[in-house]
Amino acid sequence: MATGRFIIVGENIHCTRIRLTAGKFVVTLPDGRSALAFKNKGVPCTLPIPPAVVAGEEWRNGKVRHMAVAVWQGLYGKGDDQTAGVAYLEAMAREQEATGAHFLDLNVDEFSMDQAEKLRAVVWTAEVLQRASPLPLSIDSSNPDILQAGIDVCDRARGKPMINSVSLERAASIPVAAAAGAKIIASATGATGMPDTVAARLANVAELMTSLERHGFKRTDIYLDPLVFPISVDGANGLAVLDAISAMREAYGPEIHFAPGLSNISYGLPKRPLINQVFTRLCRERGCDGGIVDPLQINDAILDGLDPASEPFRLVVDLLLGRDEYGMNYITATREGTI
């Protein structure tokens, strides 16, 4: 298992993840079928895309949900197509492990509209991932039944699995996690909606912590999510998260962990990886020791390699702290190619 100062919950094995049909990862096979290009143990491979996906609305809009394709081929494909679906998932698991992940986050909520099919998908995919990598899984779902099905097949020999996530709004999932002896991501979401201030985040987490401790959770098994909202929506969102992290670290001490979805901060903006990296480094400086991130873009080596004295870093910090009104300086720099 990877080690490091920053605990990475690898976010890539999620059935909403997309590739652009016009991008480098979508190719045409000699037989005319469209396929996803990937590498498995360094060897170039392809994963054929089912005709129903190519005929769908998302494809017409230039997108393909690549992880969902892999799960579908693994479950329903025949022969080489099924083998390729399994290999695609295995390659994604090994890639995240190699770049520093500590957990593999698995979400099949958007795989199907059918509950029975989602239950089958989470169990099957969890088993594939665990054959490919020794990392523990993080089962990610808004549905307690899917959480239960996924957590039931987790191999405890590789360490405690994780449940992503519980909140005052998702209190029904707390007993599931407690009975499983799992680690847990605890979100600052309120009982009836999202918090819009630091104070509201802290109040929600304080109430949730009372419930978690009553169910027997130790602080070392709790990973707080102060909720990251895009700065493209509100320039104050970055500073709000940083202040919430500082306050939660002070309130709950050195034993508590963090696992916010850090890449949410850059939604709707250009050059997202740089924003995500700088934001993660700022969060780490405030006491955030982990996150739900893409380990190919965010890991300790990448964070340590950022240069705070560089102009791109400075521009991103100003953007994140709300000092760049409407992000105009940052956006201008991306258009001029200086970032």
C-alpha cells in the first residue's frame, strides 16, 4: 500500500467519469467499432464501446462514460470484449495504486436505473478491483443498500474499507458503516441541505460527530469532508473551505482525518489540474491530510514540487482566496498562455 503524508482516496473508478469522443482516448478499430484506448501493464489495449452507447445522447454530445463502459462489458460482454472490460478496470486500479492512492473509491450509482443491476455491478466491480490491487476499497453511494452490498465483499485482510459518505442527511448509512467496522467519510451536509457558511459547516459536523461517536467510531477512522464548492460559482468558496479545515482541525485534534472532494473547487474553469493542485497544497497547509482526488494529478510528489514563488502559483492563490475578482487575471493568463 502506498504511504505518504497526504491520504489519497482515488476518485477515478466512478461511473460518471467521461472521455471526450473526439479526444485521444477514443479510437476506431479496424472493424469500424469505436473503442477506448488504454494501457495494461504497459501494453496498448482497446476496450470496444457497446453499440447502444454509441447510439445514445451522451455520445452525440461528444462524451462517453468510460468506467461505465468497462463495467458493462465486464458484466455483459462476450469473449474478448468482456476480457477487455475486466482489464480496463484492473489497469485503472493499478495506475492509481502506483501514483499514491491509499483507497480506491468505487461508485456505480449512475451505472443503471435498475437497483438490482446496480447491486450486481458494485459487487462484481469490487471483486475485480480487489484481484487487481491490494488497496482497500472506499464504497461510494447515496444508497444504503448499495453501500451494504459493496462493503460486504470487501476483503478486511487489506485493511478497513471505507464508506463514502455519511451526513446528517444520510444518517441511515451510519449503522451500515458501524456494523461493518469501516472507516467513514463524514460530510458537513445538513439534514435538509448544503451549508453556506463556515459556521454552518462546523455546526453540522459537530452534530454528526456526536452521532458517530455514539455509534462507536474512533476519531482515527473518521475522515471529515467540509464540502468544496466551485469558485466559479462564488469566489469566497475557496477561503471558506480553508477556514473550515483550520477550525475542524483545532476542534477535533490530530487524530481526525480529512477527505473532501478537492477537485470540485475548479469546476467550470480552465486548467483545472493546476487549480486543484494549488488548492490541495493550501488545504494541506491548513491541516487537511487527505482528499478524494485523482492520484495521477495530486500526490505528495506533485504537491511538494509546486513553486509558491512562480507566477502561475500566485495567480491561482489569488483566485482561490477571492482576491481576483471574477477570476479575470487568471482567465486572462490562461488565454495568453502564461499558465
